[in-house]
Amino acid sequence: MDVIKKIADELAVTQHQVKAAVTLLDEGATVPFIARYRKEVTGGLDDIQLRLLAERLIYLRELNARRETILESIASQDKLTPALELAIKEADTKTRLEDLYLPYKPKRRTKAQIAREAGLEPLADAILDDRNCNPEQLAAGYINTDNGINDADAALAGARQIIMERISEDAELVSTLRERIWQKGIIHATVAKDKEAEAAKFKDYFDYQEAINKIPSHRALALFRGRNENLLNVNLLPGNDEKADHQLCAQIVARHIHVTDTSKAADAWLADTARFAWKVKLFTRIDLDLKQQLREAAELEAIKVFANNLKDLLLAAPAGPKATLGLDPGIRTGVKVAVVDTTGKLVATETIYPHPPRNQWDASIATIAKLIKQHQVELVSIGNGTGSRETDQLVADLMKQHKDLKFSKITVSEAGASVYSASELASQEFPDIDVSLRGAVSIARRLQDPLAELVKIEPKSIGVGQYQHDVNQIKLARGLDAVVEDCVNAVGVDVNIASAALLKQVSGISNTISHNIVAFRDEQGAFKNRKQLKKVPRLGGKAYEQAAGFLRIMNGDNPLDSSAVHPEAYPVIEDIVKKTGTPINELVGKSSVLRNLNPADYTNENFGLPTVTDILQELEKPGRDPRPEFKSVTFKAGIEKITDLKEGMRLEGVVTNVANFGAFVDIGVHQDGLIHISHLADVFVKDPREVVKTGDMVNVKVIEIDVARKRIALSMKKDAPVGEQVHLKADNAPPRKAHKPKPAAEKTQGSMAHAFAKALKK
């Protein structure tokens, strides 16, 4: 297969563009570098196209490698015909390739193989070739007690096994039947016998059915989890009428071996053989194939959801370089306090005990007030875990008692803070600080700059995924690592204050080089210009080329070093300075001058119009941060737990997670509420991310409260109903019980309660 042509067709771009991108990737270039600084080479492929290209490149190369292995295997058996070779070379999926290989794949001794060894293959061929023959009479001639064939029935049984194996290994037939079941098939789930109590969390699937090709990813993964825990039985039905659809599929198999009626002597026997082949061989295999196909599709969607949420979280608005006090709430164990200066450096720690059983409320206020005054704190960052609202009230009382202190309090997600606290990275950064206090440092820093702090935590631990532990972990890690890389390079990194954890996410920078940069900075002082980076051990020419444009040096020797302009393009700016007669210091940030320049006047054989246009835009707003302006949400006073809520209340909240079925929102009661997709807007919403994303501040209405199950239903609709369970009919609404199979095309229904089945299991 021509990989370049295949990818070009899929992306609807030219083969030249794909070939150029593949060459760069093979040379070690990263997607952010290619997308930003090699637009002329790739014809302007953006980062999204390049990520898709890179993923398909991996898949298609694996496909080609498998193809060669298969061709060699069949050729070594002297069974590679021209037609088979052509079919294998044209196979465009791994499934199709394995279908073609199955008849030739080395396997354990099957019943069919044993029958062949007993000399029964001629009998099978004779029955297939002559429909007027009498199978029983023919079989009598193959009785051989030495081979274990003691009578005609045993001979016919062996011949049937041979024919069934041939049928089940026919790639075209398997493909046809697989596609039919994918279009018509229905997944039917029931609770495992005597497991009702243990399987309570899967209650919505105790008697559930839905068309296999319509099941949303979160429901598919819930089903597979229930099955893996032996709490659910998950079965595939061939259609809405199980008996009739099995018969239809058996008829398709019969027609494949040219059995259209039973008028001839051998036809009835062959029709039975076709039925057995369907039930015993084909349907069993297709059942496994399609469940795997469903799982893989669900995993890809779940990874996509996780990646999108992670991107939103990483690119959340930073509060900026302000002295910040972080509070990691706790009740009995106390509230951990950490103060970081404007650069994120830890300057003070404390533990206070304002809550029961110690109730040192006033003393705790005094301690925090002292730290705020001493370190000129401008922001107080409060983790949203257990004790968050009580700690928020503590800070509110502090603000009332000390009106002279000018600071703002903000509640932030503490997801992953405990993971960071116990990590090797945290122990290296704070070897003399107790593990419990490190979480408070993380909470403070993630308010200053979410991206810089969250990159220290394994993405899977940040808690914005959908069934993240149920998906392919290699694909998940690859997808999330790509998101982190894209986010870090989109924002850029101040090389003089960045941690090694942040630096290693920069294009071209390895873990070793990132630590070398920090060590060089500590020994030699702050970098004055990008050229100094070349002196860092192991940071060679290739790494410098990849990284330089994404590393920023603020207030250095060259104002361009604080921008996203790559050093290789500095000659373009020198040309602009020369032709306009405007010094570089007067050129940077001068919109009135830059907007009057024609990019085409400064192109050359090395830098085309796209690059020059980017350069002028960057000069206009050098080092601009693509992240939004910082804002904070204010939780309603007096609403601290789920029992404080009333249906009809309007509240402010912050989106903590977005799934395919809706968005989870923190409204300050220690239990996120859910805005189902049908309640995100007054108009139909296909994808929740069209309306909200992780980190957004939203105004919601409480429409349903289930205190016993700790579930809160919210709505962003103007006139959402309250006081009753909300029934939904969206495509990704929850399923309803299935007392009997129904047409695959029929929509499923359910209630708001299902959406709270915690599809986002951590």
C-alpha cells in the first residue's frame, strides 16, 4: 500500500504535502515545530492535520509490516496465488488483512484438521461437487477404523467440520456477515444471576438493549466494565427478531455454498452444515469481532473526550505572577497552608486546625492574616476537596475581620495534587517538605499558571477523563502526551523560570536536556539570549532548531528572544528594519507601522508568505498568550452541602468535566452536578463542547436533587422544569429496559437518573 497516497486521500491534501510532513517527522521534527515553522514545506498543514497524519502513519506502517509478514508466511507454504497476493496488497484495514490470512494462519489441530488427516477431505469435496449424491452412501466408502472413522455418521461429521472451517475462513463471506450484523445487530445486557445487590451501580443495564452501531462510547465502556467485573451479561443479537435473523444469516451462508433449496439429495445435509457453520463458527467469531470493534471505537472516543478536557484545563486562564497562598482543605487532619512568591517559589508553610475537633478558628485566621501581610499575598487559592466550603468560610471571615488586606479568594480543582505530592518530582523539588504540604504548594501554583503546574502530574491523574482506566493505556498516553506538547508549545515557555517538568514538554527538549537547562541556569545565572542555549550540554543543533522558537527570554539582550519568532527567521526582521529604517525596538509592538507592511515584500527563497505573515503578526503582539483572561467564580453564600440546595435555585458554577452526555459542574457543595446534554441550551446540542468546556464559568438552575444517591441535575435552559424526573430522547440519552428486542433504528429513552451513573469513573 502506498502510505503517502492513502493519507493524502484521507486528509484531502496533496501527496507532496504528506511526503514533506512524513520526512520531517522521520527526521525527528515535532508536530508543533512543523505546524509553526515549516508551513512552506508542508503547504500549510496545521497541527490538527499533522496529528491525524502522524496517527495514520503509525497505523498504516504497522499494517504494511503485518502485510509483509503474512505474504512471507503464505509464500513459505507455497499457497500464494496471484489473486490472493493482490487481495492482500489491497487490504486497507488490519481486520481485512487478518480475514484473508485466516485460512493460512498456523493454528492448533482443529476438528477439521483431524478429519483431513483421517482422509475425509475427498468426501467433503464430493458432496459439494455433486448435489445429487447421497451423502450417507458416499460416507460408507470412507469408514476406516484405523483412523477412528467407525461408521458413516463419523465420516459425515468429519466432512462437515472440513466444510464448516472452509466457510468460516472465507474472507468475503465473513466481511459481508460482519457488516450486516454491525448494521442490524443489537447489544442486550442483563444482570448476572444473584448479583443484583453487588451490581447496583450498573442498575440501568440490568435489562438493556440498543443497536450496536448506535451505542455512545460512555455506555459501551460501562457495559464492558460490568461484564469484566462479572456483574453483567452482554450478548449480541443478530437483529430485532433473534430467531428470524439467525435464519436469514444461515441462508446467506447456504447461498454462499450454492444451496438454494433442498430438492437435491445433498442439499438438506449442506443446509444443515451452513446453519451449523453460522451458529458455531461464524456468529461466534463475529460476536467477538464486533464487540472488539465497539470497544475500540468507544476507547477512541473516550480518549478524544479526555484529550479535549485536558486541553481546556491546561489552557485555562492563568492568574499571573502574583504572590499566592494555597490552602489544601482538611477537617480532622487540618488545613495545609503554603505561600509562593510571584515566581512560584515556596516561601512559607503552615498547618492550621480551624475545623472540628480542634476548632481553632480565630487562631487559624490570625495565622493566615500574618502570612498574607508578611508576603504581600494577592491571591488565596482554595482546593475544592473535603472541607473546601468550610475553609472558604474561614477565608471569608478573615476578609471581614481584616478589611485592610487586599486579596482575592478563588476555589480551584485539586485533582492530581495528592499524586504530585507523593511523586518523585515533588520529592526532588521539596525534599524537606512534608508530603501533605506539597499539595498546598500545587494548589497555589496552579492558580498562578495552570499549565506550568499541571504538566508535573501524569495526565491520567488529573481527573478529566471518561472511563480512562478502561481504555488502551498506550493509545491514551500517546494522545494525552500530544495534547500536553501542543499546549505547552502553543503558549511558549519562559526559559529562566520554567521547571524541568515544563521544559521537557518543549519541542525537541528531552528529559535530560531539560534538567541540563535548569542546572546551567542555576550555575551561570539567567539566560540573556537564545544563543546561550547552545552552550547547554546535550542541546545540539537539532534540538536547538526544534526548541528555540518556543523558548522565551524576557528582558534579554534581544527583544525578539521574547517572541515566537524563530532565530532562523531573524534575517527577515533585519531586512524589515533595513528597508523601513525603523529600529527594532520601535518596530516591536507598533501596530501602526506593522500593519502597513506588505508581507510579500520580505519573502525570499527560504521564507515564504506564510512565515513572513506570522512574523509580522508576532511582532505586533510579541509573546502573546493564547489563553483567556483570568476570571473567578463566586459560590453562593450559605450553599455548602447538597441538603442546602432547593429545586429552582440559580447558582454560579465552574465546569469540571465534559462528557459526551453532558457536563459536570462544581457548584460548591462537594458533589458535582450534571447538566445533561439536553439541558445545555434551548436548542438541540449534538456535542456538549459546542456549548461548554472544562474550566468555564456557568450559570445554572437546579432542577432535580437526589440526596440519597448524591445526584444533582442542573440546567442552562431559560425555562427548565423542576420538581420531576426529566425524560430525555436525545441520541445519547440513557437506555431504557428491554423486555424484548426492538428495531435497531428506534431511539432509546431514559431518565436523568441514568446520566448520573457516574460514567466518569476515575
